[in-house]
Amino acid sequence: MKPSSSPTLAPEAAHGHQALSGYIRARFDAFSRSQKDVAQYIVDHLDEAAFQTAEELARRANTSSSTVVRFSQALGFEGFPELQQAARDEYRRQVGGGAINGAAQTPAAAPLFSLDHTEFEAALAADHVNVEDTAHKLSRTDVEAAIDAIVSAEKVLIAGTDQMAFFASYLRHLLMLLDIRAEVVASPSQEALGRLSRIDDRTLVVGLSAGRPHPLITRTMKLARHRKATTLAITDATLSEVARLARIRLYYSSNTPAFVRSHTALLSIIQALAYGVYARDAQSYDVRIKAFRLK
């Protein structure tokens, strides 16, 4: 689809002045796998997509710059510059209206560092914003549902591969301190597949993902749904397939100027969830933790 006059108005013309992110969401299932990576990144990092080059956007979305250009054209734009202008327009409307990603914004605090900050300081400042942004996005209803699911589950299975394997292991450690039975699936090993085979309706399955989910995580969530298990997704991509397969969804911000995604907010969510479980019965959990430390 090629616009005849103003290419930056293609999404608006097709959907009655619909914003770029809404237009992308509406067409998400029609994109190729690599285009979905670009779509997810733009929707969840609109501020970055509005001002990055096509090459930088491609690197952060784990794809190629040619895919970014083809994605732009699939939306009806002449190329990436026109898509970027639409992203800038939406971002400016959000900032001007006092809302980012649908969440009301609090008055801006003083910057952490001076304008001539170093790369180190820029990364720290981005993490500070990620935690704050994640706190604004999280729904108390979803958080309470996640804590309820952990407390009531007979066992918890945490699925996370590659870099997510560390966070899966850390969540398991925190839950084990509270005497909650937890297991990790981090690779398609025989032992891990055996754990998947034991998923039932008394299991809570937690899927951790950043960007495009690993096929093992997707299969785990599909199996959990098939076996009527409760499912919880913790991800930085609102359009992630893992999130769509889960009953409970918690999203975190992962923006960063660095060469990898930031997982500071993910770590905060994991620790806050464990503390939420602890707070349900702090006295008895204190006894358990004290006994564990004495071993």
C-alpha cells in the first residue's frame, strides 16, 4: 500500500487519525517474524524510535536496517524517515498531553546528571527512568494477581533462556527462601523437558522474555495453557507472544543508550514480587528465612 500524497498520514488515513503505535498493534499479526521485532520495539520504545537512525533501530530490534525499511513500507510509508516523523508526532502529542504509553506523568524531577554527562552516567540515568516508568505502567490488580498466583500454586515453574536464565534462577532462589517449591527451565535439556511434562492445573508457569521470546519459552507457555495451568508473563514487549499466551502480564521498561537491553526494572519487579509474597505472612516467613541462614 503506497500513499498517494502525504505518506506520514497513511496510518491516520486508514484508521481515522489513529496514532502510529495503535496502527501497528492493529496490523501486528500480518507482519513477518522479523517485522514483528521492529513493531514490538517501536510500540514499546516510541521515544527512542522517534529519534534513532534506521541502523540503530535495527540493531536494538535484533534485525537489519533493510527490514526496518520494508516494515515502514508495509505500513504505507515511502520509507523510514516518514515512519519516524509519525513516531515523533505521536511522541510529542503524548509528552504535550502529559502521558507516555497511556500513563499519567508526574512532574519531571531535576536531572540526575549535568548535560555533559558521561556514557556511564547516561546508562545510570536511563535505568533510573526505567524503574520509574515501570512503576507507573504496572497495574496494582495485575501485581496482586501475580502474588496470589505464587502464593496459591502448588509449584512454580520459571522459564527463561539465555540472559533471562539468570533472572529465572534468581526468582527461584527468592521463592525457595520462602519455602515455595520452584523449578527453572533454561534450556531444552532432558531434565528441563521432564519438568515441562509435569505441568498441571496446580502449577504456576512464569515466562520471562526480552524482545523476541525464545521458542522454548513460547512452547512452555502454550503447553501451560493447554494443561490449564496459571500463566504469568514478565516481559518488556507488550506485543510479545509470551504476553499474549499469559493470563497475568507484567511489563517492564528496558530503554538504554547501551548496546544491550536494560534489565534493571526486571530485577526490581522480581524482588518486589518476592517481597509481596513475604508480606502476606511475614512472621512465619521470618522463621523460615532465619532457619535457612543458620544452615
